[in-house]
Amino acid sequence: MNKKKGFIATSVIYAFFLMFLMMMVIILAQSVNNRILVNAIKDDVRDSMEENDSFVNVILENRTYTTGEIVTYASETWQVLQNKSSSVVLMLNRGLSQTEIETYIRAYATDSMYFGTCSGANCQVRECLTSDTSGEYCYISGSLYRRPMWNPTVSEIQDQNYGQTLPSVSTRGWFSAHQYLQRALEANKLVQMTFSDGFKNNTSYVRLPLSTEVSGNRVFATTTPFHLVNAASANRINIYSDGTVSQVTLSTAAYVRPVIEVVKG
């Protein structure tokens, strides 16, 4: 009789043990499943944040845009320069800041050789330097300047015919470091533009405004004067101010307002 009772007791213990193991397995399985579901939700949210223009707008609405219209793209505010059938040319609706310019030309805004007036979020920078510093940024010696170019080759700089401009260095550095514009570039949402700086043709995903895009147009009255990409001659540059394009000296300071071309839709 005692053997039967012992057998029954052992059976009950094993039964409870098996039930415990089954419950643990079920709980662990549910926990793993929940974790998988949570991770999947996180991935979906992350993908949505990267792709949804409510978080990072790298998709521009496919419609007709008006010159001077204000639009938001890649977490920046822009003015429309030109509406095309499948793309839009946009100009940054502010000048590059003191910090942004200082980062890429490696000079402080207190240095008047490089900078003009800096106020608030916008800062004016010169096209070329005002005095000699080893031939940097168009300057050679005395009153002699190189021709200001958007992106001269090494050989063009070495033969002292051409010099890279401060607005060019600032603009291209800013574009390369802009994470949202780089995301738009990776998504094939930006158009590579071909343009002349007055001396040769260039191709780039970022540039400065052209004289033809702003000449006689007063909708760009905010944040002026600003630099234009095409130089007037070997010793004169173009800037936009008060609704007109003017030819000024190479060391004139103005705001830097980058231009991009964005695919619609």
C-alpha cells in the first residue's frame, strides 16, 4: 500500500513539474514572440521616419511651383528659382551662418580678410581675400588677383591663373556635411547641374545662383546682398542686391545662399 502511495505522490510531483516546464516554455515562447514583434515595429517606425517626409522631407510634391515661392525641403526653407517639368531649382532661404562658414574656410569671423558683416544667423564672406596669405582664395600679392573660379583644378591653381573662392569652399563643404541633403542624394532626388562660373563649365549637385536666375527679380529681397556663381571678368564678380545684379570688386563681402535642383515626386 505504501508503495502505491509513493508511486502516486511521485507521479503527482512529476506531473506538476511537467506542467511547470510547459508553462515556462509557453512564457518564454511568448516573450520571444513579443520581442520579435516589438523589433519589427521599431524597424517599421525607423523606416517610416527615414522615408516619410513628415520626419525628413526628401520628397518634393509633384506640382507647378512659382518663382519666389517658399518651400520646405530636407529640413531647410528654400525659395524657388525656377520651375521645370520634372524638377525645381531651389535657393536656400538664408545665408550660411558664421559657424558654417568658419568650419569650411578655417578662419574666424573676426578676421576681416575673410569676412564682412555677421549678424544673427547670417554671415557675409568675401569672394577673395583682401591681403596676401600664401595665395589663398584668389589672392596672389599686392593688388594682383587670380581669376575667381568655382572649382579650379590643381594645375589651374598652381599656374596662378585661377583661384578657388570663399563662397565655393563654404557652399560645397556645407552641402557635403548636410545629412538630409546627402540622404536626398543617395535617394536620387537631386539633379546634377551643369553651369558656368564665367571661365569654364562645372557639374555639381550644389552651386550658387546664376545672374540670369535673379536679374531684375525683386522677390529675393531678403538676406541680400548675396554671391552669384558666375564672375563678371578676371577682376570683377557679380552679386545680387536690391533687385539688381551688380559688378563689384573681388574682395566684396556678401551672403552665401546655396542652390540645389530637386526631382519632383
